[in-house]
Amino acid sequence: MSRLAAKFAELKLQGRKALIPFITAGDPYPAFTVPLMHKMVAAGVDIIELGAPFSDPMADGPVIQRASERALAHKVGLSKVLALAAEFRRQDQSTPLVVMGYLNPIEIMGYEAFANAARRADIDGVLTVDMPPEECANCVVLLREREVDQIFLLAPNSGPERIRQMDAAGSGYLYYVSLKGVTGAGHLDTGEVERKLLEIRANTQLPICVGFGVKDAETAAVIAKLADGVVVGSALISKIEQHLDDPLQAEKEIIALLQSMRQAMDS
């Protein structure tokens, strides 16, 4: 059983939901990333999504775009992201780790070389924003052979046939994008999220995680009642942006926010 499958099975037995932070690898500088990951685990997170910086993101809002720019200024590319993942794994053998990014850097590295590098880094999943299931067969096979899950995004306008297609191609979990927009944009309509999750559950056996609009503990608690996991990204990265001159303060505020979310979700 994969780490992701084992984690969701464990949480289900406990009656709890996954708290999944997203951070951009290398933001605000490379040495900041791995210590923060360990502190997030200590704060109660269940799975970590590690963002691969990219110069031309299509799904990320301004906060994550600027985080990518800061990381790229330190020359943090896909190979460095995987090196940071491997560094994290040397001390933590249990927390599932997902690399989230875009197809272009994987294409440049090559599917097989990337799959091998992902296995060596001991990551558990890959979420490629701009790789639809119609174009993923080769990459999915290579990753599955190396016990790495390929995770897909579902949008508010994804219909039943599309959901089944993502279910067949993917593994680990499905990531439901709760807003018609980029990360960090808009206000979450929890009633609409609930309606859509009922449709998704009717067409998949995979866990469903919700992101793109979770900003505080109250929202996390509401989403946790509906989904199997709650993803928070921009709200964390904004703490880094607000304290570029004092990264330790940013770290403290990130941990405090995650702790508040964990407490709200569990209560």
C-alpha cells in the first residue's frame, strides 16, 4: 500500500481528515524549505504538496507566482525540488509527499528520467496541472511502475464522464479545484462545493481533497466535513511574502495557522 493510500486509510479509521499544506520549494530561499516541512509535520499536517517553481504558471494566482519568481531567482528547478524532497525524506519516512507543478520541466527532463528521479527522491505523488489524462498514459505507466501516484485536478465544470476518466487514470487522490479561477482568488461557496463533491463521489472511489480557496481555520473546518482532505497554499505563502525580511516570523505564522486549522478540523 502506498503512503498516500495508507494515510487516507489511517485517517478514515480515526474519523479525521487530511490537512495538506502547499509550499513553493525554494521560497524565499532553498535552505528554508526542508526545516519548514518538518515543522509543518510537527504541527499536525498529514500530507505535503511541494510546488515546483515555474515561470509561466496558468493555475497559480499572484501570491504563488511571486513565490515561484523568488525561488527561480535562487535557481530552484525541478532537479533541486526533487533534491529537497530527498533531503526531507532522510529524516521523515512516513509523511506522504506530492510534487506539484507543470509539464514543461518534466518534458525537458524526459518522462523516464523524471520517473526514475521521483523514485530516487522517494516522493509519493505527482500532480501536473497542465497534463490531462488524454496525454498522460506514458507518464502514468512509468510512475506506477515506480509506485508513484499520478494525481489529477477536477474543476467545478468537470462532468461525470470527465470525473470517471480522471478516476481511471489517477491514483492517490483527486484534487477538486473549488473555484473557477486561480489559487487564492475569490470566496469559497461551500454549498456549491458540497453539491459538486456528491457528484464526484458517485463517480470515484479515490479520496477527494479540496483546495484553491481555503484561507482560514473556519473554512478548513467546513471543507473537512465535506471532503477527505483540505489543501491550503496561498494563505501560507502570503506569510512568507509579508515577512521576507524576517523568515522566522513567517515560519511562526505559518505554523500557527496550520495548528489552528488542525484544531478546527478535528473539533
